[in-house]
Amino acid sequence: MRIRWLVARQKLTPSEREEAIRRLRAGGTAQTVADAVGAPKETIAKVRQHEVRSRDSATTDGKPVSARLTPAEIEQLEWLKARFGYGSNSDAIRALVRAASGMLEFDPVAAEKLDEVRGELRKIGVNVNQIALASNRGRIDLARHEWQAVDELRRAFPRVEGYLRAVVNEQRRRGTRLFQKFIEAGRD
């Protein structure tokens, strides 16, 4: 009888790695993903550790920071987290840095209200386009200054609505891209 020593594979092919990451992000455990891609559990655990982030807020590709806080400062941080609905110290600190930089931060309720405002602006924009269409078809007569105002609104509404949509969407993604654009715009 011959005994074969099995050595666990430590490396995955690129396609196996992609499949493992996809399955891990979909909620698979190291064991179920290992079974699916035919690799050792330990290898998949390493992929999860290095490639798959457990929280959306950790996708900033940033650096961890630490600070020693007094009991009073910790109490204030906890109050901020509760008041604004931040789920972690990182979310609260990130919001404080943005606020100190001059960027307006929205809590989830305010973001929802902004989304409602965006929807209303979109409806107003549709109405402005209908006025322009009616004028172009000769159903209504607009004076030159009225036509200029309607045309200015027609151009502005899509930009404002698009900006609000981006703000609301970024807020849902913890605002990392929007903050980067904000900082870059301030440097110009």
C-alpha cells in the first residue's frame, strides 16, 4: 500500500480567485466556497481576509487611524453616533472630518427627504419642458424674456436633479466618492 501525502494548494488560478471572491461577497462561508472551487478552506480564508471586505464603509481604500479620547470625548462620540444614526466609530469620525472640511453631511432621514426633493425637481423639469414644447408648437406665446427664463430652467434642471441624485446615491455608499470630488474642487 502506497501513502500519498497531499499538500494543500496555496494559490488559486485567476478564474478560481474571481469565483471565490464572488461567492464570498454573496455570503458564502470559507468552507462552502472552498468546496465549490476545489481549494482548501485555509486558502479561501486568506482570500476572504485580503480581498473581501466585511462592511461597505471599509471599501474606502483608506488607512485606519486611531486616537486616544478622554471619557468625556468618548461620551460625545457615542452621543453623535446615536443622534445621527452612525453605525460605527468610523462612520462618525468620517462624518466629523467631512464636516470640518466644509462638506455638508446628511443623515439617512435627510437623505431620504433630499431624494423626495429630487423627485419633485424632476417633475418641475418635466413641466418646464412641456411649456417649451407648447411654445415651440405655437400653442402658447412666450415673450423673449419668458422664453429665456424657460430655456435657462430647461438647462439647469437636469444638472441640479443629477447632482441631487449623485448626492443621495453617494450618501447610501457612505459618500466616499463625493467627498473626494468635494476636496478636489476645493483645491482648484
